[in-house]
Amino acid sequence: MVGFIVEPKGKGKAPVIIYNRGGSNDFAMITEEVVKTRLQKFASWGYIVFASQYSGNDGGEGKDEMGGSDLADVLNLKKLIETHPRADARRIGMYGISRGGMMTYMALRKVKWIKAVATIAGMSDLVSMETFRLEMKGHFKRMFGGSKKEKIKRSAAYWAEEIKTPLLLQHNIFDPKVDIKDSLKVWAKAKNARLEIYKGSSHGIKEYRNDVDKKMRAWFKKYLK
């Protein structure tokens, strides 16, 4: 697995954010630009950031299954965090955008050590996504076989009542890639969720970047004290 660690300035222990990228395979991989902008943004808030490219990407071993065995790439970061001299393994948050939001929801279903979460346009219903974006049917088939059982396993809309971790969902109402309904479905079922809806049309809520970051920063500060 190929990944990144970005540390804040200073010395001593610091809380952690696991960063789950969007996209699959080579699309939307973490680039140097993403490290310098998004990962360093979290580090500037005082967090050590751990991020995976997921299996099979950027020269890494294995295969990107979009929420299959590659989910272990996210969960196994806990072992790395525990060995890092500055990382406070008692204060771990998680961030995910788009497919990374899906990975985040799946992680929350598996483990209890994540203390707070923020997502942007997180995928939560792969079944309905095939109607929202027709090209995704073929993509899901290539990535993991595309069966309904496998799609539901990756779709928090079907099991979000199991999520109890404090969860901040942010989504543009006119997002062309992930339907706003994906965040609404999770918000309606999750036990401790807050939903922020923006009136833009970009996938990453770029029009409201400052407000999105402000709310995320406050969210993580509240729960990763």
C-alpha cells in the first residue's frame, strides 16, 4: 500500500485524521497538489494526517476493489498510528470525500476507535447511483463484480442506523456526481449526524471551501479534544 503522512509543526503528541480519497484506480489519486492543499490544511489545524492510495494504486500491491479487501488499507492505518511517536491513538478522526465517504461509512461499521467523522458528498447508495449516473453500472462491475449484494455491503443508506460516531455530512444540492440523497439517507438513520447542505453544483463544494473547512475544523476540534 502506498500512502502519505503529513505532520503539523511543533513537537509532542497530536490527534490524528485519516484521510480517505475519492475516485478509484488512477482517477483522483492523492497528488502532490492534494498533499500541499488538503492534507496540509488538516495538518495546519494541528492533526497528523494519514492517507492511503488504496491497494493496487500508485505502484502499490493488490487490487482496488472499491470497498472490498482494500477497506483494510484504511483500517490497518491504526497499527501505523500506534507506532508513530507523535500520534495520539486515543484521538483519531476520519475524513472522506465521495468514494472516500463510502470507505469512511464502512469503516465506522467495522470499528469503534474512530471518534469523529466528516464527509463531503459521501457515496451511500450504490444501487440508486446506477440510475443517477448510468456509467457507474459498468464501473461497479469492473471494480467488484457489481452484484446487488456487494453494492448494498458498500451502501450505508441500507445500514446507517449502525453508525453512532459523531458524523458531519456536507453536500452540494446540485452535485452532478453523487446525489444529495446519498447524504440525506445517512443523516436520516445515523445516531449522531449533522447535515450541511450547500446551494452549489461542484462535487467537492469548492464554491464554499472556506465555510466547509470552518465547519469541519470546529467539528474535529469538538470531538478530538
